Amino acid sequence: MVSSSHEALHRIFQKDPALLTRALQQVLDVPFPEPREIAALNVDLTEIEPVERRVDTLLRAETDEGTYLLVVESQGKVDDRKQGSWPYYLSYLHEKYRCEPVLIVVTQNSATARWASRPIRLGFPGWESLTVRPLVLGPDNVPVIVDERQAERDVPLAVLSAMTHGRGPQAAAILESLASALRTIDPDSAAVFVQFVDSCLADPQAKQMWRDLMTAIQYFWRHPLAEQVREEGREQGLEQGRVEAKAEMVLHILEWRGIQVTDAVRERVEACTDLDQLEGWAQRAVHATDAEELFAEG
């Protein structure tokens, strides 16, 4: 079970290592060679027992141009101690594995991204003995994926989009498109990605919307987050539980987007028992500017 955004932001690259090279190539425009193979390595960089040093995720990429170590650090805030630890990590890994280390920093915060992207220069100014240039993935360069078809083409990238943009103005559309795209992949992978997104959503309304979306999708019944809904389903009947969850999701989306929900709108949504109709209203709620637009003809 993923318990924090810090863990999710780097573990997504353990779940799908190829996403990391795609992010380098497509998001950061780094001409990183296509790996023939990527393997996860031990993240423990401890040299002597009293001093423990660990990177978040460590992958080895075998390419036609050589072998690279992909060092992934999940960074939640500015931490000037990294000015010393990151150069140490890279030097130690280069010495241990005799191949080139590449530092990738992943963050949800723009200010942290700007800080992390600054080169770390050690030595005499102008004649630095060591320069570290982190590659940074964050809200300013990870694409905002709000189109369902685009999300389906690269589900892991859509997951990363939701993880990094979960508190922005387009969060509702991102989460809705991702929820649909998750239906196109195997349930085991989908359940893992669901945890990653849930761990990264700091906004309570966005988190609730995500859980509403997930509990309304049948493949998600096996996930721990849906345990409460599963119990309700046993007592009330699965179909009734799905209808109620979908109706609540429609209302949550509107309220989360700051759209006023009148008593008449609430009553009509809660009275609906047609799951397909509720699904259509949920999709409209993501883009509507007025709650009455849910019921527009055509």
C-alpha cells in the first residue's frame, strides 16, 4: 500500500520503468537512448554502518549507446542538504557500477522544481571540480492530460500527470480522463496506479472526487480504498451501491469545481437510477459552467 506522495512519485517508475525514459525524451527533450533493458537495483548506498544513504529509486538502463544508472529522487520541498548528498550519490554510484549516473528529480511543486533544476557546482568558481545538473519533472513541464484518448495511449504518463497536477484548476478533467483510461489496462496494474494517484492528491476535494470515481468502476472493488463501498454493496445490493456512488460523484465534481448545486439539481441527481445517465452527467460536470447544463438536451 502506497502511503505518501513521496513514495508514489518515485515508485511509479519502478512500476513502469519505460515511463522514465519517455519522460526524459518527451517532457524534457533529453535525447536519452532507447533502453534494451531496464532493471531495478538496490537503493541502499550505505558505505559504513553509522552513515546510511539511500536514493529513492535506482534503475539500470542498458542501451545501444551504453549503460546508465537512472537515479530518481522524489522531492517535496526545498532542502539544501541535497546540495551535498546528490553529488555524493552520483560519485558513489559511478565508482560502484562503473557506468554513467543520471539524476532525475520528481516534484509536485513549481518552486521546488525551480530550486532543484539549478546546477550544483562544487569547487573554484569558473573551474568547478564537479557540476551536477538534475533533470526535473514537475508541474511546469509534465503534460496536462485531459483527453481520454490521449490518456489511453499512455496510461502511466496520464497517471504522472494526475500526480503532478492534482491540485490545479484542471484536476477534475485530468482525473476523469484517467479514470476512463484505467479501464483499458489490466486490473492489477490499474489498482497500483490508483494508489499512486490517491497518495499524491493533497486537496481533500480532489482526493474525494478520485475515490468517488474509483468506487464507481467495477474493477476497483478489489482495492482497499473501496472496502467501505464493498460492505455497503453487500448490504444494499451491488447495483444500488454503484448508482448511489455515481450520483455522489456527479455532485462532488460540481461542488469541487465551485459550481453551485441547487436543491432541485441535487434531488434530480440523487433520484436518478440510470447508471448510464449518471455517467453522462458526470462527464458533463467536468466541463459545465452551470449545474443545469447537466440536463441539457443533445
